[in-house]
Amino acid sequence: MTAAQTASAPRRPVGLAQLSLLGTAPPDLVLLAAEAGFDFIGARVRPVTSAERPYDLQPGSPMLAQTLANARATGVRVVDIEFLLMDGTSGVHGQRDAWLRMFEAGHALGARTMTVAGADPEPARFAENLARMAEDGREFGITPTLEPISYQRISSLPAAATAARAAGARVVVDTLHFRRFGGTLGELAAIADLVPMLQLCDAPAQRPGDREGLVHESRAARLVPGEGGLALAEIVAALAPALPVSVEAPSPPDVERLGALGWARRLKQGADRVLADAEVLVRARATGPAHPIRTAPNGASA
């Protein structure tokens, strides 16, 4: 990549995922994201656990109206919605009712993708449901994005890509799960055409020893991008330079210590450093030897 190409490259949008500030309602998340310098948010239109605070973003709800008003005032868009665990326990009709309600909320918000994960022990049923979901989503202008998760049945890039291609869906890649299930840069390059967004966070290089540890880390113990050992820059550099990045880094103790806005600012600063390091890698590959990226002892860029 030449200097002229670098200068003219499209700017990469950076977003704030709802999971990073799960206790912050979407209207307030839009305002925090704007103040911290983010371009978009992801909205949680369906809780994952019974302990989560549900957010009513269905058409006609006051929270939807306030979220849209704040989005118009700030320019921060809602790009993606989440989250449905496709486990097959409710059967096709029960799960379909859930995803149709999610599509209704997402369409009202202006979202383009909806994150799902695969836990159904019956592959044929999962494939049928994902294809039906993708078909339904087209009526709302929303594409399901299948997230491979290290502790769920769909837990690799090849498995996610195979299912997504067959169903007409796409694949969202999370840097934590990518490292935890042992993904490779070659696998990532092979499915790059399916990836509409990268979810960014950091964590220690050492993988938790059991499923319980993986779940806890994923939901409540992630690190600021660049402050762990996941070698994020090379993951970012393996994908398109304008691909949107959503920072998904839940850490309730840090939110309590810094406040929601303080945590959002830390995440944006960390993401910016990682993205700058990724640009160095891309230029190095295009032009030859370059100065190496300096890292601090904890893995953060120096």
C-alpha cells in the first residue's frame, strides 16, 4: 500500500457494543458512545440471561423513540442488534417468534445485522432454523451474523462459515473467541468475504481451564484492546482496512471504578492504538521491512 493509497483509504468505523456497558440503556449508550468518540453502537434487543435488564426497543416503545432521537442528535448509528442463542429448545416456532420480534426492533433502529450463536445439538434443525431466519431477515433488511463462540457447538470459523454460506447468513468474528478456539489467520482470510464486522477486545494469552471460566471471561472479564495478550493487530490487519470494528469488552469492576463514560473512553483509546498498530502491519507487508511495533510488558502498544 502506497502512502497515497493509505491516505485515501476509507475511514474505519468504530463502534461500542452493548455488552461493554450492559447496564446502560440504549438511549444513554448512544450519548456515551458519541461523547467517547465512537461512530455506532450495537443494541441488545433481547436479554441473554434472566439476570440482565431487558430493554424494550419494540416499535412504538418510549425507549425506541428516545434511542432514535439521540441517534439523530449525535450521528451515532445503531448498526447491529443482538442476541439469540439458537439452541433448539423452543422448537422452530418458539425461536422464530423471538427472532421476528428482534427483526422488528432492529428494523425500527436501522440495524443491518443481528448476532446469533449456534448451540443446537441437532445440526439439521440448526441449519433449517438459520436458513429460515435469513429468509425472514430479508424482509426487514437485516442479515443474521453467526458468531462462533468457544464454548458453544458452533465454535470455529470453518463451522460458522459453512453454516452461514448454506443459509445465506454471515459471520461476525470476536477476537476473544477467535483466540480461545484456536482460530488461524489463514482461516480468517478464507472467510473474509462473509465478515461484516469484527468484535474487538483483549484478554490474557492463557486460556481459561474450563467452560465455566470461558463463560465468565466472555461475559464479565475482558480487557481494554491492546492491554492483553491476544495479538489483536494481526487479526485486524488480516481483514479489510475499512471493516467496521465494534469494541465488546465487558468488565463490571472497571465500569464501577471508572464510570460508564470513563470505561467507554478507555475502550476507544485502546481500540485506536490497536487499529494504528494494524495499519503499521499492513504497510509493512506492502512495502517491506518497517519498524516493529513496540509493546509494553503487558502487551499494550508502547
